[in-house]
Amino acid sequence: MKRVKTLSVRLQKELAALDNLEDRDIDTSDIPEITDAEWSRRKVGPIYRPIKKSISLRLDADVLEWFKSKGSGYQTAMNKVLREHYARSRHT
């Protein structure tokens, strides 16, 4: 079992102060905006890890074989195509 490190009193106070801030009081001017289209092109990174769900899916054999022919990671590639379609469709 992994041990959780206890936060110092100073850090606890700092986090409490941040938690009490209103969204409008947080300066985000130095953070570039990321559009939905840009999110759909980004690779999954250390911050965004969507929950994966195992399913049974019936696909046309030629489509499946084409994705598999691209090598390992074909399921990730299929998910990326579906995510891009999902991102485009959300705005129509």
C-alpha cells in the first residue's frame, strides 16, 4: 500500500487560501487558451487520462484490418479517430 505524505501546516494554509478564491479572482492571463479542436489533436498526457471501458464492438472486417495493418496501437488510433469525430460533432 502506498503511503500518503502529510502536508506541512504552511502548505495546508496555502492550499486553503487558494481553495477560498473565487474563479474571477484567479489571474489566468498568462495561460494560452486551448480550443476544442486543439484538445482533440493532443495526445493523452499525464494530466488528462480518461477512463477506459472495455466493450465488444462489431466492425467491418476491412476497416479493422486496415487499422491493424498500421501496427501496434491500432485500438488507440481507432479511439483517436472517434474522439476527433466526437469533438467535431459536439459543435453541430
